[in-house]
Amino acid sequence: MKTPVDLQSAVTIHRIIKDAAVAVDRARKDDPTALQEISDSTEGDPFRVLIATVLSHRTKDPVTALASSRLFARFPNVKSLAAANTRTIARLIKPVGFYNTKSRTVRKISRILLDKYGGKVPENMDQLLELPSVGRKTANCVFVYGFKTPAIPVDTHVHRIFNRIGVVDTKTPEETEKELTRIANRKDWLPLNEVFVKFGQLVCRPIGPHCADCPLNDRCRYYKTVYLPRIKKKQRQN
């Protein structure tokens, strides 16, 4: 009998990340996430990563990337964005979701950074969480894509996939972050978000996941308890 896989071991999680990375490696290189693209093009400027992450809320990556590019071409640093007109910001970042609200938010963040932190983004979770519209996911994105500090940003993809596989059994992204930081090896934290955002877009999609071709299906609870029974039922009906 085949020995059951311990999904909550650091070794298994490392293998899951590695196998998922192989599956989406070309897509990650040819079409990186908006935050990875900004990180690469600015050598990991924490300020631009922070602002882009705020813009990315409820917005698809291609829209975020274009909006961020337009915004930073006009206002390249914290000082210029803090002095910008919110109507101009809104015009540059449109059509990101809630662009009028976000135009005021990113200017407010810039002013706080100037007034309180000398124009620098603090490398501290509590201080980041005090900024407008910054939650744990955004703060962790700044750590990973800006400061290159190990952290686990948990977005809808990461939350969905690790619950779907059965690595965690959590209700919120915050709970997922807590569990993953507890059981995953710290050396695996940095690549985790980038890998699983792409994996969630291409393979383990919210609707219509490609279970049959998934490199993780031999370790996946959803594949064994939902997908396979559904296939067997269809076969019996035919």
C-alpha cells in the first residue's frame, strides 16, 4: 500500500512549490505578475511595489501593470506623488478598480511616508499596517517584491490552492498565511506567491481547474475527493 503523503511537512510543501513552478515557469518568465515586473524593472523599489500593490486590489494584473507604468512615468517618486493632483492620478490609473478612491489613497500614503518616515517605506509590519489600505497581504508583497525579505503574501490564489490541495484547512487568507509560515520552510517563502498566482491563473483556476493535467494531482485532496468521483460518475452514466 502506498504511504500517504504528509501534506503538512516542509519537505512536501517544498516539492509542491517546485513542481508548480516547473509547470508555470515559461509563463512566469514571459508574462510575470505586475508586482514581479515592477520589482524587476526598478530593482525592487519598495515604494513603487507598495503603490502598485494598492492599485492591484480588485484589479487584474495587466491593468495594474499599465496603470502603474503611466503613474510612475509622471510621478516617479514619493515626493512627486505626494504633491500630485488627485484628478491627475485618477486619470493616469484608470481603469483600475475604484480609481478615484485609490488616487486619494496613494497620495495620502506618499504624504505619510514623507512626513513620518523621511520618504522611505518602513520595513516593519506594524508600521506598514498603519498606512491606508495596507493589510497583511499588501505588506507581505512589499517585503517579498520590494525588500526581498522572506514573507508569504496570501491572495485569493494562494488561499484557494493550498486549501484545495489540503495543505491547510482555513477560512481566511490571514489564517492561511499563519499556517503556511508555521509549516513551510523559510527558504520557500520568497517564491511562493509568484509561483501560485501564475499556477492559479493557468492550472488550478477558480472555475474549471485543469485537474487531469495538474502536476500536483497525486497529492491533491480536491482531485481525489471531487474530481475523480465526478469522472467516474460520468463514465458510469455513459
